[in-house]
Amino acid sequence: MTATILLASTSLSERFYNAFIEADRWKLYLDGLVVTLEITLFAAILGVLIGLVIAFMQLSRRKNGKHSIFSLLATIYVDVIRGTPSVLQLMIMYFVIFSASPFSGTVIAIISFGVNSGAYVSEIIRAGILAVDSGQMEAGRSLGLTRATTMRKIVIPQAVKNILPPLGNEFIVLMKETAIVGYVALQDLTRVANLIGSRTYDAFPPLIIAAVVYFIIIKILTILLGKLERRLRKSDNR
Amino acid sequence: MITVKDLHKSFGDLQVLKGINYEVDKGQKIVIVGPSGSGKSTFLRCLNLLEIPTSGEVWFEDVQVNGKKTDINKVRRNMGMVFQHFNLFNNLSIIDNITLAPVTLKLQSKEEAKENALALLRRVNLEEKADAYPAQLSGGQKQRIAIVRSLAMQPKVMLFDEPTSALDPEMVGEVLDVMKELAESGMTMIVVTHEMGFAREVASKVLFMDEGLILEENTPEQFFAKPENPRLQDFLSKVL
């Protein structure tokens, strides 16, 4: 009788104490967060690099709409990545492609998410460049500048302003997407929360804690991106 | 100076130019008029290869513009172009718009280019806008800057593709004035326009184009007073 009353009356603060402070569990969240951020950061960098290459491969499509070999390869890549779930891509990378490789799970996850993100980033970059009025390129060319120079000095600086907001969004999506790395035995923030829940027989507090941490990081990212975007616009139109 | 031989241009199945032959001499001011869709702009854009001719030849001085081995960027340095929608570089200040090409192509030093640009801006009374950005200017100001930007390359010929068509009526005059002054300075000009007054006043020859062909070519006096082609008569009765 007394025992049941005790259990039922375990206060919310005690439950959170158990999930966070008890046995220094906060260190586990911190470790998990480091894994999440590590994968997100390096995958984002890899994604932008791949995205850049793929975007320019796609833009090599001829004026009459026919594919060049580069644009064809790029289109296939984007189609395949967009057409399959990222959790499957991650498992295929981990259990098939890199199963015999010396790479750590984190590196494989970075590659997998980088390759995944690259497809989306390439579309963002491509759209951002195409959104710049074609008259800008024509004006540059009519002055005798080469296509590459006009791209570099005129089109791309203007495209950056189109690209930045959706690219920031892509980073945010990417960070949340990394929550699936638990599938390949990596201990990221989500996985850690899950493990602590099964240790304390109380899933609610650790999951809420993890959610709040994700939310805060993404909120900070959003604010920083907003600032950067405003600054770029200011230097443009004043 | 510019010779066009049997120029054809198609976009897919659509034949836009159906065999244009024409010759422009140094110092001439050629004004091209005609209904929309007649191929005027396409013709102009074929001259500096913004459109690639389907067949035929375009010569500039002794270079075949659409020749396989021609470095088109070199040719374009000598052919300025002014667009209907100005196409000023939105990410650059006015002075940078003007100096970008001559400096990047190493035709002028930075200081030299800047001095030239300021002198040109003075000529169109826009010196105080040197540090402004295109978004801060009116349409008429943008177009005058666009003309100056082309002139900064010291071209031998200037192509104008409906330079006043996107302007509010009260700004047309200021742009035409700059063009008239340029004409008086001896520049070779090819102008596609709907401004009949400009054609009458400035042109050495007026061309009438319709359905991809030059249907009439004459001095402005004859062109407007005694149009021969029935389609030109019809066209003039509508626009004058």
C-alpha cells in the first residue's frame, strides 16, 4: 500500500532528476549531442561541396534542353537520393558499402548524410542560380566577359542571396535527420535519450530533454542565419 | 563594317529570321522598326552572337563573328549593347558596373577606368550616382548608366535593343537625348525601337522588318513619306 502511493507520488522534478542528474547522466546527453553536432557539421560541409559540383553539372545542360553527360549523371544521382529513404541509404552505406572498411560509424554516417544532403543542396543551388535574371549573364557576355567571369562576379554573388535561406533550412532538416543514426549503433542525442529511458523505466523525461536540446540548438541556428541573411541584403540594396 | 549574309535563325520549328542580307558602314545610324515578333531583336542579338544563327554569316570588320574559330569575347568588346531591361549588375555600385569589364579584361587600369567612368557619368549628368546601387535609380537613370557602361569599353558600334520600351513615358526623352548626342559624336549605331521620332531625326537608314525579312530600307524622309511595301504602309498607319 505504502509502496504504490510512493511510486505514484514520485514528483515530476524527481523523474527529471533521475533522467538528468542522477549518476551524472547529463554527461551522456552531452556526449550524444557532440555526436549529433559532429555528424551534422561535417555532413553539411560535405553536402555543400557535393551540392556545388552537382549543381554545376546540372547547369551544363544545353540550351535546347538536351542532357550533357554531366547533367545526366547529376540528374540520376539526385533522383536516386531523393527517391529513397535516408535511413535506408544510411543502412546500405553502413552494412553494405562500407561494411568491410576501417571507417568508424561516425565517418560512415557523415558520408551517408553528406551524400544525401548534397542532392538537396544541389537543387537549392541550381534553383538559386537560375533565379538570377538571365539578362545579368547576357549583359556580362555582351561586354566581352567570359561566361565563367560573369558567373563569378555577377551571377553567383546574387544567387547567394537566393540560396542562403533554403540552405539554412536544409541544415536544420539535416540535423534532425541525424536522429536515425541509432539504427547503425551510433549514440547520438536521440539514441542516448532512448537508452536512458530504458535504464530508468521512464521514457518521458529523457525524450523531452532531448527534444528541448534539439529545439534550442535549432533556434540559435535560425537566429544566426536570419542575421546573416539580413546583412547580405543590406549590402545589396541599402 | 558589319556585313550580314543570308542570315537564318530558328527556335525549334519557329523560323524567326528567313534570310537577312545587310551591310552597315562606319558611322551609319541604322534604325530598325517593325511589329513585335518580326525578328528585329533576334536580328540584333545575332550580330553579337547572343543568339547563334542557324545559318548564314555575320562579319564584323574582317572577322566572321559566327566563325568556328572566332573568339567571340574579343569581338564583343567592340560591340556595345543596350538592353530593353537595362540589365545593370544589381550586386555592384554604379561605378563598379561601369569599370568591371575594362578592368577585368585588363584594358584599363583601375584608376584609369574610374576616371573614364566619372567622365562618362558627367556626360549623362549622373556623376553624383557613382556610389549608388541600381535598385536606387529610376528607369531612365538606369538606362543612361547602361549606355555609359557599354561606352566604357570604347566600342566601335553600339547595338540598342528597344532601349526605351520599358521606361515610363516621362523618362524616354532623357535616354533618347543621350542616344542623339552619341549619334552626333559619330558612333556607328544599330537601334531597334518604336520611337518613330528618333528614327526620323537620327537615322541614316530606316529598315522595316516583318516575318523575319527586311521588307524595306530607305532614308527616313522617303521611309515615312513614301512607304512602298503595303505592310509598311499598314504598320505606319497604326503607329504614326
